[in-house]
Amino acid sequence: MSEITLDHKSMVNAPVGVFDSGLGGLTVAREIMRLLPAEDIVYFGDTARVPYGSKSKDTILYFSRQIVRFLKTKNVKAIVVACNTASALALPTLREEIDIPIIGVVEPGAHAAAKATKTGHVGVIGTQATVSSGIYAKVIGEIDETISVIGKACPLFVPMVEEGLADHPMMMQMIDYYLSSIKESNVDALVLGCTHYPLLRGRIHEYLGDAITLVNPAYETAMGLKGLLGKHGLLRPEKSAGETQKNQAAANLYVSDLPERFKEFANSILPVDIERVKTVNIEQF
Ligand code: DGL
């Protein structure tokens, strides 16, 4: 990352930018809101161009750069790449280019997995792009080279969640289709390496049972953000309970398409009321 040249005093009260290809990143925003209730959030979901998981690295980087430029117009003090695919393929480049702190979900998720495994065998599920990138195996290997990692792409999980079919009976069949090899393997920790998958956590746990710990990088990412903001003197002081709720209501959500549908979903999972989701023409950035 290039040198940070922020005016710390004025930046402490600035919002944190969070982005994802769509609604899955709200699972990360939710953890940030819970852990850091004093922080304002500007969230962007690229609902017009989701999914990223089946796109090339160049395209994912192009989209991610546009979103970073948009978030910077909101004067964010830090950015959370709340998308495994963008974290895997765009974050290393974004980190070189940006002048504010930035964090993705892969490194926190890899640390959580390395901590969770007792047998030294970890599974990772994610989009085709994330699994093919081999990023989790690389980062987990850097933490502990004795840990073995197997990856499995589950491309149909995202559209099932997007369609609101997470609890449909078909979902169990799909989980069996993708995860039977994981169930039969010797892994004892499975990274939910796509921000939509925590929304399937209950169903996946029902299928795999207690022997495999499910690792959701979202919480670790919120912890990582806390550490990063603290390191740069950018943590906003906690307020009283009354003010906190008021403060959290400052979560501003933007999408590139279908704001009403997004608002409905956001209100079903976030700990704050979202009154409005605005549409942005992201191609302008
Ligand atoms: N949010 C993406 C991720 O975490 C999944 C959806 C997509 O393919 O864009 O990888």
C-alpha cells in the first residue's frame, strides 16, 4: 500500500466503505455493525453485474476499481472488500494503488481456518474464480505449511440465495451434489469462502454435521478491520447506546440495479432499519 496521507482528525468520523458483487457482502457489513457500532458504513452492491465468480480477473479488477473510485467520492476512510472473488483477484492490485487502508475477506478467513482445524485438513468452498485462484491454499500455507487445503467450487449456491431459495428442498440436493466429497474427506474445518454462503450456514451444517467446523470469514474480517482502523488511529469512539442506534442508521446503501429488492433483503439481515437504497450508475466511475 502506498503511504497513508489522511488528515486523521477529520477522517476518524468518515464512513467505512464496504463492497460486494451483490447482497452477500451484507453478511460482512452485519458483522462490522455488530462489532463496530460507532462506525458509519457506505455499502455498494454491484447488483447489475453480479456474479463476479464466473468472470475473468481483468473484469473483476475493472469492476473493483470503479467501485473503489465511487466509494472514494463518499470520502471513506477505509475499504472492506466484502467479496471473496474480488478479494482473491483484485485486492492485491487495489492494495498497491490505494492511499487508504483496505482489507479483504480471504486473509481473515484463512487465519480463522488455520485456527479452527485440529487435523490439519481444511476445505474451502467458493465461486469458480475464488477456488481456481488457489488463494486460500496459498494464504493458509503461509500461515502453516503443514495444513492441507482442498477446494470445491459451488457455482449454483449464489443464484439459489439470490432467488431466495436457501430454504427450498432443492437446496439440500444441491448441497449434497457439491459437498458429498467434502463430507467424505478428512477435513474438519470448512471455509465458507463466498459471502453468500453464511446465508446457507444452517443447511450446510445440517448436511455435514458437527464433525466439520464451518468458518465464516465475516466475523474475522470485522475484527481485522477493527485492528486496521486502530493501527491508523481511525477508530471512531464508541457512543452511548442511544446514540449508537442513531449512528448505525447512517448506513448508506447503494446498488447498481434493483434497489427495492436489495432493501428488502438488507432489512431482513442487518441490525438497523434501511429506509432507502440508492441506485448508482457505476459505469460512470
Ligand atoms: N460475493 C461473491 C463472493 O464472495 C459471490 C457472488 C459472485 O459470484 O459475485 O465470492
